[in-house]
Amino acid sequence: MNEFSEIENELKKLRPAQGSRQLFVRIEQRLVGPEISEHKIIRPNRFRVNWVAIGFGLAAAALFIVLAQISIRQLPDTPKQGDSIAQISSAPETRPVLTGPGGAISSSEFVPAGATQVVYNTRDEGLQFPGGSEQPLRRLRYQTHQTWQWRNPVTGASLRVSYPSDEIVLIPISGQ
């Protein structure tokens, strides 16, 4: 410890040497010296046009317009302000909605009315090497929620059944 203390005390006593007069004269000449010519100044191209970005932007705008036109054409005609949407009739209309092989539908018969399937929580579980297989398989797991709906056109009653399921799919991977 003493050796370091002595060295530190000696270093504290040291002072930088004064620069020579010639050094100061040369520095002053460089600072005042010839002006820098314009061709040696590097300036960024501030207003350079990026044609690739403009091209992609225009392509995206054109695609948006085309898709908007397609979706507008597929919309059903919307009623105007003076048009009537529904009418009330004085006498109810009675006719069977669907007929079976024997004529009209009975009051206990249900007709499929709709089905939905919602897929959620999809996970990629990576590559699997099942026994006896020469190539790997990618294992995907996803959960679904299916809803089936039936309706009785005579009584207006409806039946809805929903159930969740957990499915695993194995996709072959080719090594090419």
C-alpha cells in the first residue's frame, strides 16, 4: 500500500509542460489558414426521391381501391329513405315452408339452420419423429368450439348444441 501512496503523491506534484511558441504559431496558422473549398464539404442529399417507396405506396393505394370496389359491388342494395322494409298484412299467410316426402313437415321435425366453428389457441408443437416413419412430422394442436343449430319451421322452436374439441394435426415435412 505504501508504494502506491508514494507514487500517487509524486504524480500529484507533476505539472504539464508549457507548449513551445512554434506549436502555438502552427496551430494559429491552421485555424486562420485557407478557407475550405465547397467541393470538400460533404452534404447529405436532403431531397433525394426514393422511387421504390413511392412505387410501393402507389401499388398499395391501387390495391386498396380495387378491393374497396369489389366489396362495394358485393353489398346488397340498401333501402332508401322512402322505401318500406316490411309490411304488415291483414291476413296471415299459411303455407308449409318445407315439404317432405309425405307432404308438409310435422311439428316434431327439425331442419338444419346453421353451423359455426371457432378455432382458437393454435400451437405449433414442433417436429415429431414417430416410430416407423422415415420423415419428420410437424405437430399442430388447436382447440375448436363448434355450434350446430336446428330449427322447426312449423313451431319456430330451435335447438342449439355446442361442444369444444381439442385436435392434433400431423403434417409431413419433406427434406428436399
